[in-house]
Amino acid sequence: MDIFIALLFILTVLTVRFLSKWYKIFLIGLKIPGPLVLPMVGNIQMVSKLKPENLLLSLRNFREIYDQTYRLWLGPELWVFLHTPQETRDVLNNKNLSRPQAFQYLNALIGNGLLISEGNHWAMHRRILEPAFNINILNTFSESISSHSDIFINKIRAHGEKCLDVTDYLLPCIMDTIIREYCSPPPPKKKIFFTKSLQNFLNLILDTSMGRNLQIQLNENEAYTQAFHRRGVDTTTSAMCYVLYALAKYPQEQQKLSEEIQHIQQGCKLSANVGFSELQKYKYLDLFVKECLRFYTVVPLTGRQTTSSTRVGGRVYPAGVTVWINLYGLAHDPHLFENPDQFRPLRFAEEKSLIAFSYLPFSGGPHTCIGRKYALMIMKIMTIKILEQFQLVLVDPLEDLILMAEMVLKSKNVLHEENARENLFEKMQNDDLLQFKDFTNTSSAAQISVNSPTHGINVGGSGGRQRGDPLSELIYDMSSSAQMLASSDNNMGGVGVDGVGGGGGGGGGSGSGSGGGDMNSGASASTNDSNTKASFFALEYYEQFFNVDTYVVLERIANSMIPKRAPGNYLRYTIGSNPDLYGPFWITVTLIFSIAISGNIASFLQHGQDNYQWRYNFHLVSYAATCIFIYANFIPAALWTLFKYSLKPLQEGLETENADYTPSLLSLMCIYGYSLSIYIPVSILWVIQISFLQWLLVISAALLSGSVLIGVLTPALRNSKLSLFLVFGILSAHFLLAAGFMLYFFHVPNSTGNSIDGGVTSSLSLVSSPSLPHAVKTVSESNVTPVPDSLGN
């Protein structure tokens, strides 16, 4: 009893503390419209709509349904989405709001630099960096920007008529441009190409800070460098990709820009020393870049978190509320921009002024991007340089881009695969191709795929990595470009000194950017050197199969339950290219305990009669685990074997790409693991003691999951001589598994007793007596043997 009272006291204290913290948040959440909230889990049903490729469209739909301000619950956390300039101004100008909790997780990755720091720490960082971005210093950057733009153009021209991914050249070009603006002459080829640049950048920070008596630590220098590289390179590269895409997609706008460039330059090329003020002469270029940044908002969302009671718009939010600003939504709001889904640069030249805080390509308020003028300078100079020599044309254009709202706006249409570069050119036929028509050489043209950069773009190795230099080691470890550097010291394909050499494996790119080695072979050589395969018996080998996002697992669970939800190429391109064991493992473990617990509950409910004694049975866990793991492992293995040895001969003339597909053993284990997910809710419903309902659940679950299995495996079944036998076997095994679960774990036994132990338990009847509150009659009267009395009766 004392333990029970102590536990009750602790539970009460925790409950009061929880309610005191979240009570005000719950109250404000009730006043804000939003989707239906489920108890405890919030809006978990909206997860599929919050995937990066669906987020922007979902937010637009939410706004039309619920109003300009709405909320979502992620468990106990309240997220409020703002869509008005007034609320955006209140949030961005409020110095007391902090970055969202999600941003703080970046601390370990990029340090507490300008991106995620707050308060006095942020203010000091801002004062330190501001002198590095004044107009006078920016004017000294133009020569370097022009030089790297020329290298980029030479690489395009050297590639000839082959298809290439423009991001593979644009990313290192902009990275080298940004990092090396602060450097002296280029370092030797055998050094990591941005080491000297970063040394000078750190020196600049130290000089400006000490000159104004500002204290700075060495680890803060690291944070500056990381934020400078990650934030600047990713966003500028993405923005420049969309500029090139827009030039090709809207040829009339490209023509206007070309005419403006010819008019201003009078047939001459852009001066290498062009200043920031001289770029202002290109009026239509300025309008075009502004429209690109509006139409393709590079940073689609930004957020803040309240640390105390804060008034935003007409509401007061308590501490702990996360507010998100849909910058992309503001830029596409029909109340703020006329025909927002139409690409029209002249909208920025109209007399009607823009509403404040409706156009925020570089955020706003005190936290506005410190490098915004620098980024615009890079984009304008590169655009002028490209249009001086090329005409951009889309080849076989796709429909509108499928934009993905991540930290930086990305496009799903063009596929980048870090570990599948050998398939890049094969898949390029499905991409938007951009053709650079060379004005100086009409006999050749380079077709280029344009897309915003994705994570893990692999361009090749550096010209050689100098080990032992602490700064080189530091930059190598913390840079997101480390994937472009091979781990071998002796055999490296080259980005080269200028970051765009792109030479094949074994040779570095030249400093002038003329090294035009084969991208495919260079990437393969780099990948082979840096990604040594782990042993099958090593733990590292299996880690890759557990590296999967939660939304991917949820999507695959839904595809395993709902027929025809998965696309026709689901087996080949979704499961086959990225099979995982994370989802199947947790599904099988959950199903094991769900069956064991529900089976014991069902046994208890079934035997509530007076003539039965119920006993829990922990052996059900072992029985369920044995059945499930055998089914989830041996059935896929048997199926894989039959697929392997019953292949039909490839039809003559049929291309391999169009031939039917035979899945790997890992893909089959992944599919079968997910196919068991439907039995988790069914096992809970089997507790209901209605035999007809139990059998209905067996048939429904087996048919739904089995039909999905057949649908997903259809490409492999078509390729097998035993297709009919395999279809029958797959459906039969799935039905027998469900029926076996129900009959063994949930079926109502007869009334003679519980035979869980293998023996018979005697019937027990409870009776009451004045002298004994509960007397147990252990045997029935009919079985009592009379005992002779003293009289012999």
C-alpha cells in the first residue's frame, strides 16, 4: 500500500507539472483553427501531407480551408503557421523570440554560429561579420567572380554535346567563389582547394573583431566558417540553378535580357572589375532575378519560438509555441501579388509598391541575410557571363517542377543519387534538359539538366588532400563538400584547384578548368576509393539498412495496406533502390507483442465463467516470435530462390530497361516485413469475442495485404515460369498465417477448462459462508467418496 501511495503521489506531481506548463498552450491552440486533433498524438494523420514534396501544396490548402493563421499539433507541441505580412513583421522584428527547437539540433553540426545563435551572442557575431560585406569589399570580389564564371563556362563548352548535370559544375564553382573571395593566390594542387581561403577568412574575422575589442573564441571561428559555407553555398547554388531554369523555360524573358546586355555593353564583354554600382545599370536583369527569387523562394519556411508571452497579430502566444512563416506562401499569395503563379518580372517595376514583409527572399528584420548583396552580385555576374556566350533552351521539358520544402527549396523532378552516379546518364532521359547553344561555336552544344542541389551531390575528389594540417583536417570533417573529396591520398579524381576541374579518376582538374575528364568515370573512381564496402559479418554492413526517415516508413506501411496505392515501378525504383530493415524489424516486434498481449486478454475475456480459472501465458511471446520470424524470413528466401531458378529467357529485342524485374532477397524481406503491418490493428480487434467478426478480419486482412503483395511483385511474377503457382502460394501463405494466428491465439476453447499448460485445470466454484468469506469447493459433490462414520454407516 505504501508503494502504491508513493507512486500515486509521483504521478500526481508529474501531472500537475505537465498541466501547468502546457495549460496555456492548450487554451491558445483551441482558439486557432486547424485539422482534426487526435488524443495524445495530435495531427499524426497529417504526416503524409507534411512530406517535403507535399508541404507547400498542403500549406496552401490549409490556408484556404482554415484561414490565414492555423495550427498543427505534433504531440503536445503547438505549431502555428502565419500567412500575413503583419504577423510576419511582428515575428521577424521581435528580438525576444528564439530559433525553433528543431534549429537547435543543428548546433552539433554547424556550431553556435550566426545561423542559430541568439541574443547578445548573435548580436556580437553580427557586428563581427558586417564589415566583411560592405560595398567597398564587395566591389573587390567581382574579378574573382568573373574568373570562376569563365571557368564554369569553359567546362560547359568542353563537355560538348554530352548531357551533364549543371549542379555538378555550378556547386563547386559557387563554393569556390564564395570561400576564396578572401584569399590570396591559389594554393598548390596538392592541398585541399579551400584551405587557404578559409585561413584568410578566419584572419579577416579575427582582424575585424580585435580591431573593435570584440572577444571571439577559436571554436566560434569554426562556427562562422561552417555557417558561411553551408548557408551561403547551398542557397546561392540553388538560386542560380532556378535562374538558369527560368531563362530556358521563358525564352521571351531570356531574349529581353540578352538585348539589354548587348545594349549596355555595346558588343563588349563584361569587365572583370565591374562594381556593384555598375550592375545596377542592368535594370531588367535586376527585375528578372527578383522574380526568380519570388517564384522559387529559396528558403521556403522560417520559424521562431516564443520564450515568454508574445503578441503576434491579434493573439498573445504563451512560451513554448513554435510559429512558422510560410515565405513561399507569402510570395504566392493572390492578395499580395497579382497572378502569383505567373512568372512576370515587370511586376517589380510597376508603380504599385509592394506590401512590406510580403517579399522576403533573404528573410527580414534584424536576422535578414547578411550576405544578400554578395549573393545577388554572384547571380548577376554569372547570368551576364552565360548570356554573353550561350542561348539556353529546354529540351523535352517536363511539366511543372515538383518543389520540395526543405532547408533549401529543392526539386523532385531531377534525380540525384549519391551512390548511383553510374545511372545518372541513363536516368537523364526523364529530366528537364537545358541546352546551352554556344554563340561562338555553333557546331556544338551542351545539354544540361538543371535542378536545385540535393544532399550528397558527389562531384569527384579533390586534387589531393594534405594530411597533418590541422585546419585542413578540421575543414575536411566539417564541410558538406567532404563527399567530393576522396579518402585516398594517391588515386583521386579532381575537382582541381579551382573547384571545377572535374577530371576523371586518378587525375586532378587543371587550374584553368580545362580538365574535361569523363564525369561518370571520375565519380566512380572517387566512389570506389572512398566507399569501401563493409564485410557482411560486420555491424557497419547492416547500418545502411536502418538509415531511413520516419515518413518513408509510414508511406511504405500505407502502401502495404492499400491496394493500387503504390506506383507500378514501386518494386524496382522505390524498394529495389532503397530497401530498409528498420520498418520490417519494428513491425515484426510490435506484432509479436501485440499478438501475445491481445491473446492473453482474449483468453481472459473468453473464460470469465464460474467454472474456469484464467492464467496468463508468457509462452505466447515465444510462439508468436517463432511464427512471425519464420514467415518474415523463410518465405522471402524461398520466394527469392523460386524467382532465381524459374526465370523466363529474355525476349529477343527487348531492352533490359523494359524487361521484367527480379527483386533481391533484401527487397523481398523488406516487402514481406511491411506486409505484416496490417495484422497489428487486426490482432487488437481479434480480442472482440464474435467468431464471425474474427473470421471477417482474417479474410479482409489477408486479401488486402495479399493483393498488395501480388501487385507489388507483379513485375517479378511476369518474369517467372511458375507465376500461377507463386501467386497461389503467396495468397495461401498469407491467409494461413492470419488464420493460424486467430485459431491458436484468439479462438474460444471449449468449456472444460484452460489447456494453456497442456494439462486440465479443475473447475473452481466460489461460495460464501458466514464463517469463511470465500470458501473454495475443489471437487464436485458427485465425485465425493463417503467416509464411514464411527457407527459404520
